[in-house]
Amino acid sequence: MVAIRFLTGCLALALAFAVHGTRACALESRQDSPDFLTVGDDGPADAETLGFNINHLSLIVRNLTASQDFYSKVLGMRHIFTAELTPSYYVAYMGHAHGGKNGTGYQTGQELLREKNNAAGLIEFQYFKNSEDEGMTATTQRPNTFSHIGLVVPSLEKAQARMEKLGVKIIKRIGQSAEGIKPVENALGVGEFATKNQTERDLLVKGQELVGFAQLLVVEDPDGNMIEIQQLVPPPGVA
């Protein structure tokens, strides 16, 4: 694919010229290059999928209370319901009010529940308090088929200040490269578990920077799941 060839060549140049302080591939130009970004040109969706909508993602959590507190107090999500399916197995739902942006007023739990199946961006927690599984590993500790949750905020600077105030674990600050930050590399699937070739790993991480990843904020939830925070109006150089 042309886009991949451009990306690989650009990354190689970036590494080659890094020692001379030369910027081989400017972030500002990559959005204008058809060789870098392949924009979708799909036709209309199959008519039989009319009404399809990704409603929620589900996380297995180690501590239901801690997870609910984080997603509520830090990210502003609202508790929709908790179902005690057995004395030791619980399923809980949380979501932002009114279409996922918390922007049009308060909703009671009953209202959120009534609209649950017509919502997007919900999170489901699966919690088994008597679990004997000691091998459950967070995405930031070792790559798995789950990478991260993406959150959009009005202001990255204000979001970062909020995370600091609340004592949230920040694993990559605004303006910081992901290179060498193992939790981020793991969650992106490009760290030491992906390849022992350091040059290849450097290229993979720098590939993320071509879409402006360095300008994003990255934090962890209580289970070590990565949350990538972007700004509603992207700053210059962010796709």
C-alpha cells in the first residue's frame, strides 16, 4: 500500500536525520499528503445494517467500587445500574448523559436506563469478586486484543490539570513522546512484546507521532487500562 510505503520511508528519514536536528516529516504536512492518510471511500452501508450502533465496551474489573469511582469522579460518567447476578458476580453500566457529551443537563438513573439501548459510548463492568484468575493482565502491562479507551474533551490543558488534581496516574503528558514509555508502547502493541528489534520499535512509536500522538494526554484507570484523551478541536498537527 502506498500509504505504508510513505510511512516507512518517512520514519526512516526521521531516524536518519534525528542526530542533525532536522525534521524529516513535518506533522503539519502529513494531513495534506494522500500518500500518508487513506480516507475511507466506502459506499452506503448495507441496508440490512440500518439501526446498527456500537453501544458499549465491556471491562473485567478487579474492584467494582474503585472502577465506578474513577469513571464517575474523574471522567464524569453516570451510574446507570448494577445487577447482582449471583452473590459474587456483578454487571454494571455507566455512561455520559445525553449522547455521551454531558452537555445538556442532568439525567436520573431511570432516564439513563430508559435510553440505554439508544445510547453510544457506554461502559459495562464485569466483576467476579471470588475470581481465582491471577493471570489477568492490563493492556499497559502486556499487549492484548484490547488497546485503549478514547476520550474527547473540550480542553486538553484543563483535562491534564484535572487529572493532576485528582491524583490520576498520568503515563504520558501533553507534548511528550511515547517513545520509551513502556505502558503506552504495550497498549499500542508496539513494545518489547511485539518485537525485540529496537530500531523497529522506535519506528513504530514514531509512526504514532505522525498523527500527533505526542500532543495527546494518556492516563490509566484503576485496572491499568489506557485512556487516550484528545481535544474536541484538535491542536495543530493532530489528526
